[in-house]
Amino acid sequence: MIRHPSGRGRAPRPLPAGPSIPAAAFKARCLKLMDRVRETGTEFVVTKHGEPVARLVPYTAPRRGGLFGAMKGSVLGYDGPFDPIES
């Protein structure tokens, strides 16, 4: 049995070298994997019973659009723009 450097329990297994990781290993190492994704851009596929269930990818912030045209498509239709408003 491989011992942890502190002498308590088992030493953690090294992170997987491939792009997929079983869910149990992901659960145990998710913070380290998230750091690796942020630093290197590596993507991981999380599997459960050998089937892919999720993908861990680097976050990219959405581009902010300008104010002009921000409401485009928000009005679906208005048949009588010059008709009086009923109260």
C-alpha cells in the first residue's frame, strides 16, 4: 500500500493523463482538475460506468454587445401602432 507523505492513509493517485476521468476520481480531485483546466485549457470528460456524462471545459466570458440593438426581437408584433390606446 502506498502511504500518504504525512504517514496517514493512502497517497492520492496521480491525475489521469487522458481526456476522460471516472466520476469517483473526479469527485476526489475536482479542485485540482479545475485548476488544471484553468491553467492549461485541458478539457476532461467525466464518465460514469464508462459512459460520458459531463464535460469540464475552460470558461470563456460571453462577449458583451453594445447598447444599440440590445432590444432587437423583444417585440413580437403590434398590429396597430397608430390606433388609440384603450384605458
